[in-house]
Amino acid sequence: MLQSYRSALDCHIFRADFECALERQPSMFQAFSETGKANLAALVSRVQAMTVAAIMILLMVVVAVSTVHLGYLIGKEMWAPPRFLIPVQGLLELFGYFLLVLIGVELLETVKMYLKKDVIHVRVVIEVALIAMARKAITEEPHDVSPLTLFGIAALILALGVTAFLHRDTQNQETHGR
């Protein structure tokens, strides 16, 4: 009786009421049999696979449409007077769009690797981040942005570069068995 009183007092003084209620209630997964747990895990895996497949299909559509749009933009810039000469601002916009399509391709590669091996490869994620930051650095007008923002972009690119180098170095050491 005294133990029960101490336990109730401990719950109400030191911890939130919902934590005490959780201790008194059995876990919802304890009610499942082992077969039920296996069926639930299989269902979650199927839903996860369908979700990843849907994301990959949608990403392929976006990359294909973006590539066609990039071709249209290049044609439009080249046919505008003076023909076959693209102004600097137009080049910056085109390069930014090129990098945006490249980010989509790298994201597609990330999803493909996830489908194949059920893991996300750090190298691909670092590459996508580097491409995104390079796009930001190329398309950003220095006089429109505060110096602190430019410093932040530079710091992020440096940090991602160091991360890519260290990751590559770690991969080389693991490959050569050092």
C-alpha cells in the first residue's frame, strides 16, 4: 500500500500526468501478436516503397519538364536580338536554371540509390547541397544582398567543401583498408 502511494506521489510531483498514464497502460504494440507485428511492419514497408516510387515518378516528370523548359529558354535567349548573343544577365539566369535542373537530377539519383539499397548516400546529399549553394552564389547579385548573407553563403560552401573532402578521404581509407 505504501509503495503504491509513493509511486502515485512520484508521478504527480516529479513527472507529467500523461507519463504516469502511459506507465499504467500497456503499450499498443503489446496487444499485437508476433504475426500482427510482422504484418504491420510489412504494411509499413509497402507504403514506404509506394511513396518512394511516387516521389521518383513525380521527380522524373519535374526534371523532364524543366529540361524542356531550359531548352526553350536557351532558344528564346539566342533568337532575341542580337541573335546568337546572350547578354550577361541572361547567361546568369540560364546557368542558374542549368544548376536547378542538375539539382533535380542529383535528387533523382538520391532516390534511385535509396530504392536500390534502402540507404541514403551521404556523398550524393553533399553534392546536391554543393550544387544548390553554387547556384545561389552564381545567381545572387552581390549589390542586392547584405555582406553578412554573402559571408554566410561563403561559409556554407566552405563547410560543404570540407565535408565532401573529409567524406571522400574517409571513403578512400575504408577502400584501401587503412
